[in-house]
Amino acid sequence: MEDFRAPRWLPGGHAQTIWPALFSRRYLGARPAFRRERWATPDGDFVDVDWQGEDMEATLLVLFHGLEGSSSSHYAQAFADEARQRGWRFAIPHFRGCSGELNLAPRAYHSGDWEEVAWMLARFRSLHRGAIVAAGVSLGGNALLRFAEEAGEMASASVRAIAAVSAPLDLAAGGRAIGRGFGRQVYTRMFMRTMRPKALRKLAQHPGLFDAERMRAARGLRDFDDVFTAPLHGFRDAADYYARASAGRQLGRIRIPALVLNARNDPFLPGSALPAAIAVGPCVTLWQPAHGGHVGFPSGRWPGHLQALPESVAGWLSCHL
């Protein structure tokens, strides 16, 4: 995957991002079937976890999804299929409000939500007897890296190794990238189409939580983060949130094996914002192929398939069991 090459029929970062999510084959066999379990959180809320497999001794792969993602996301189904082929158990915990039901508490989720990730991984550790590895995609990848950075050597108590795929390591740079041109017209609109209504439902649930008019006027992710994400999760504003939640600057703190995979043509994060090997420390492996887009990495003949990504990531994780 570190030298991944996209098919000739699918050139460019935007195509390699959009086409795989919509049209490429997600799994080789039957569609993954999940068993849902609801966990009560320490603050009186809940999260929903989708499970595949029952073998308590098998390796468990935990996948943290991206912004507005779920177990129905293309990458989640591809990783579930790869886990099944390897005989691994698989679980995808949904960040609050992402399982199809609005959560109860005023808070939601964000890119630096490492304390939530820490709680989830500790819960998995208490429920599963075999080895545990974790992967995070986009927002979930950044949050997983932030967990490893904050936990240091203690991270090994919960998980053997981690992998972050297309994580927005520099949130400010990523926000600028998708806040203009094609990114603003396509990706920003896509996210805002679900995030704004969900936030307004949260306001109805908790009147006075934020300024409704400012939310209705928000046109970009930075506007949304200024009104909603930052103040609800303890940040001063969007700039403070981006600075404190970005995982890229603190990769040297990680003390467990960690793979950080980012395509250099990812439209969500410019290649110039990616870390250099000298800056990440001995526990971190960087894969930065020229191709792949954002959580795309399609392979094969038209319409392509998604197996190359989970196969490569799971292969790397298996080397650290």
C-alpha cells in the first residue's frame, strides 16, 4: 500500500475518493451482517456497537469510522469483509449520534475525541479475551492517534497496534482544502446536508445549547465548528479546536506500533501537510502513496474493488500481534 497505484481508468484524487464510495465492490462474499449492542456511557448517554463474529479467542479488529460514517460506510463493509476472511472478530463502535438515533447528551463527537476512544477500547478489552487491534478512518483515525498520543505506553493495555487511514492530521489545513473550489461544492455540501439538521435536532433536545440563527447561516465546516463542535466539546473556537485536536504534531508521543496511511492526492488534506518520517518517532510507520484519494484506494478492473486497503492495513496490523 505504501507504493499503491490507482487504476489507469480512475485518475486523480477526487475520482479516487468519490467513485470507490459509490460504485466499487465493497466485499467479496455476502454483505456483512452485524449484531448491534448498546452501551451505556459513564455520563448517562449511549453508543451503539455493531459486531461481526463471536469467537472470544480470535483477534478483534475495532474500526473507528469517519465524519458522519457508520457500519454502512463503504470502508466499514470492506474492513468487515477482510476481518471475516482472516477469521477475526470485528466491531465498529458508532460515535454519538451516528448509529441512526440521536444521542441523549448535549455533546456529540469530534476529531480529537480521544477520551471517548480510550473508554471504548477499555470496554472492548473487558469484553474480549483475544488480541485487539484498532483502525480509524478519517476523523476516527485522527481520534485514534490522539488516544495513542495521550495514553503513551498505557495504550498497550487496551490494544496491540493501531492504524489510521486518511486521518486529517492537520485539521486547519484540511479545512482549507475542502473549504474552497470543488471541495466546497461537493464534500462540504455533503457533510453539511446531514450535520446541520442533526445539530438543530440537538438544539430542540437541549434548548439554548447554541445560536440557531448562526447555525442556519453556516455554509462551511469551519462555521459549523465555530457554532457547534468547538463550544460543545470544550474548545474556545474552531481555531482552538483544530490546533488542539490535530494528531499530526504529536505523533512522536506514540509508544505502540502505529501505521499512518495518507495518499498524497487526498483532496481532504494536501500532501504538504503530511509529516516527515524524521518527525514521527520509532513507533510510527508512514505510508504516503502518490495515489488513493480520501479513503478510496480502489483496485482492479472497472468498477474496481476496495480489498487492497483493508488487506494491506490488516496485514500490517497482523505483524504486531
